Amino acid sequence: MRKNYGPLYAAPMAAWMILFFVIPTAIIFSYSFMTKDMHGGVIYEFTLSAYRALNNPTFFKVAFNTIWVAFAATILMVALAMPASYYMARSKHKNFFLLLIIIPFLTNSMIKIFAWMGVFWIDSGLLNSFLLWAGVIDHPIRFLYNTNAVIVVTAYTYLPFAILPLYTTIDKFDFSLLEAARDLGASKLTATLRILLPNIRGGITTAVLFTFTSAFGNLAIPSLIGGNDSYMLSNFIRHEFNIARNWPLVSSMSVILTIMTTIAVLIFMRLNRSPVEVARENREAVNKPAGSTARAAGTGGAV
Amino acid sequence: MTGAVQSVLGKIKGIMNTGNKPTGKFSLSVFLVVLVFLYLPLAILILNSFNASKSMSWEGFSLRWYNELFFSPSWVSLWKTFGNSAVAALTSATAATVVGTLGAIGLYWYRFRAKKAIQIAAFMPMLIPEIIIGVSLAMLFASTKLPMSLFTVILAHTTFNIPFVLLVVMARLESFDFMIIEAAYDLGATEYQALSKVILPAVFPGIIAAFLIAVTLSLDDFVVAFFVAGPGGSTLPVYLESRLKLGIPPVINALSVVIIAGTVVLAFLSRNIVKYMFHSNK
């Protein structure tokens, strides 16, 4: 039997992740239960005050705003990405279209944000110039520095992250299944909802996970595009870290941010289970065989 | 300018019409909306980089912003942070590619204790918000009295790059037949020979893709570098954020065009990274 080199191959990575991920995460978790030192850092005395400090209306407002921005931007992205990637996958020119999505995908986010500052800028920005020219408004509007602007720019920044995984899954989908469904009398909508969607769950999961997590913890967009009333958790963390130097509070907020993301991810993955998984769970619950899916597929093949 | 736009639009329309597969009008129109949404802000930015005016209203063609960007002493600090970004990206991508590729081989082909735990620890950073990585590493460095510098940025970037390298290289390994390596062993190859002569050449496209993704992620990062960069170690996004808080200097249009040009070249080179990065195994 050959020597098992697995641990040897994995050792550098394991060491790196322990040193620079596991330990720092443990530090944040433990600091969140400690007493604040005046000049940054902590005093090693157990207290829950960093969590008690979160129990105030400002924090709740910021937390709610963070969820809202991430949720709205994700919905916007998926709503645009699904039809767009479907079109790309069915097109004759998919490689060219793919390139058109990869370019903004690789474009630096700071440049994307800068580009939108130009679109939203009050003094002869694109949108104001257009609306003034079209006569819709008679004096410039302040588009920047509010929550809606943050949502639009977040959706813009991460839209390619939603399109690419959806495109790769839809590209593998067997489109003749849709034609079969139509031949059997299903409407376009029914065929899409009951045949296409269940088959591209993997892509939807990846798209939502990428976009939601990125939107949730983003700092650059709310800090450049948002205003004082569109503060997100990351702005709060930055402020407490750099200005107030309250490390326990920074830590407790980071713990809450992590827990909120994890819960959102788990809820989503639960909602987005495949019919097979749901069937398996039902079978385990009721202890009854669920062969209907396989039988339906068999009939489809015979037709 | 309008002529160019029209000819491009005409071309796109031509491409759309030649598709012979049945595609819905709805998905086509959403796709066009997406393209306009993605490219209009960038197009305006490119146009403005050649604008003679300091404001955004068009006052004629000029290269003054490019001249200022490359030759004015007031933008020397920008180029310094640009250099920092390049150094951080290349170093952290190299380190992450080496560590992550070896890790992927170990996790994919072997069974051993703690394998599951290592896998979770290595993939987790991808799922938690980046700001947590930045803050927690800043606290680690401060607690261990490691002074913040460009070096700490490199350590942090390597950390968030490793999961992506792991993902991409493991995806490549999935399409690879282990029998080939068994054959190498049967023919008397040592582990080192098997690694350097068989495994690495076979996963090489995956390694290149992983490296390119790591470079891109490092160049793109603002939030982690913001927390862990020390004096003189600022990266370009950190510098840009501090400048853009005060306004939108037209020189940044010129800088953006230079970077976008680089991105287009990179996009041509790395079209296949998508299939490794977003390949789904479920």
C-alpha cells in the first residue's frame, strides 16, 4: 500500500487557514465578550456589554437597512440575470455574449462605483442631463447618497456574479425537455416554472449566495454612494473600529453580521431544495416510498 | 460618436437576428436591458476621459486627463498605490495558488482524519462577508504587534484567495481520471515525479484559471485592504475610495479607461475561467 500523502499536501493550507482564519475568527468571538480598552484593544474581563450596546434603535435601523439593501439588490439581480442568461445560453453567439458579461465581471469594483457616481452626479451627471434635456425635471435631482442609489449600484456591481453561474447551469440544461412540455400542452409559463426552474437550482443557489453575501458585507458602495441615513453594518463597523476604537463592539457586530448571513444562507438553501431532496425528507418523515418522480420521468421518455 | 454607437447597435441587432433557435422576445429584451445597464455607465466614463472640460458637459476632444494622469506630480501617490496593488495581487495570487493547489490535490484524492474540518475551514471565508476577514485579521495583527504594511495586505489577500483557488482546482480535478496517476505509480514513479510530471501538467489549465481569479480578486479588494494596510501599504482601491469621498476628479476617468483596457485583455485570455469557477457538481 502506498503512503498516504493527503495530509502532507493539505498541511500548508490547513496551517494557513488555522493561523489566518480560524484564530482571527476565535479572537473576534472572544473579544465580543470582553471589556473595552480606551485606546483600542480589550481588557480581559468578561462582560456582555458589547451585546447590550447593540440593543438600541440606531443599530436596529442599520441592521434592517443592511438586510433590505442586500435583499432588494439580490432580487433585482436574479430577476435580470435569469432571463438574460437564458437568452445567452440559447443564442448562437453564446461565446461572444459570455465575453460581454466577463468584461464587467472582471472590471474593478471601484471603477464601477466611480462610473455610477458620474451617472448620478448632480452637476451635469448623465441622468440629470438626460432628464433636464427631456424636460422631465426643471432642476437637477440629488440621486446620490441614499439607499435606493446603494441598491442600484450594488445590483450593478454584482450582476455578472449572478449571470455567470446561472448561464453555466442553463447552458447544460436539455432544452428539448421544454419543447416536450409544450407539446404535452403546458403553457410557456408552466413549462418554465415546472421544468426549467427545478433543473437550474444549483445555478440559482450559487448566484444568490454570491450576490447576497457580497451585497450584505459591502463597505465601498454604502460609503461612496450612500448617505447618513443609508448606513449599513459595515459602515458602522468601520466607524467603531477607526474612530471610536471600540473593539468589543466591533467584534459583537461582526458576530451578529456573520450569524445573520449564515441564517439567510440556511433559509435560502432550505427554500431552494430540489424536489428529490423534499421527496426524500417526506419519505423519511412518513416512511412511504415516493417513486412518482421517477415514474413521471419514465412516461415522459416513452412519449 | 453617435455614428459609432449606431453602428455598434446595428451590429448587435444583426447578431441577435441571425440566431435560428427559438428564443423568447422577453428574454431577449431583458438581455438587451442588462447589456445597456452594464455598459452605459462604462461608455460614459470612457467618453468623459476624452472630454476637454473639467465638468461632465462635453467641450471637445482632449487628452489632457491622460497627460495629467501619467505626467503630473500630483498623481504620483496614485501610481505608488497602483504599484502596491500589483505587488499584492501577484504575490498573494502566487502564494494562494501554490497552497490551494496542493490542498486541492490532498483533499480531492486522499482520505485522512480532519479532512472534513480542513475543507470547511478552507471554504468558509468564501461564505462570510469580507469585512469580517478584514476586521478579524486587523485585530490579529494588532494583538501580535505585527505592524500593518503591504506585507499584512499580502497575508490577508492570500487568505481570501485560497478558497477560490481550491474551488477552481478541485473542479478541474473532477474532470481528471485518477487511473492515469495509478498508471504512473505502477510504472515506478515516485510521488514527486507523479506530482510534477503527471498531476500538475494535467491540472495546469485549472491552475492558470485559479491564478487569474486570485489576481483579479486581490486587485478588486477594498474592504480587507482598508483594515489591514499600513502606512505606505495602501492599495489602489483604498486610495481611490479616499479620493472619491471628496469628489470625482476627471483624471480618474482616464485611469479607469486604462484599467478597463487591461480588463478587456484579461477577459479575452481568461474566458474559460468561468467554467471552472461556476461549474456546479450538483
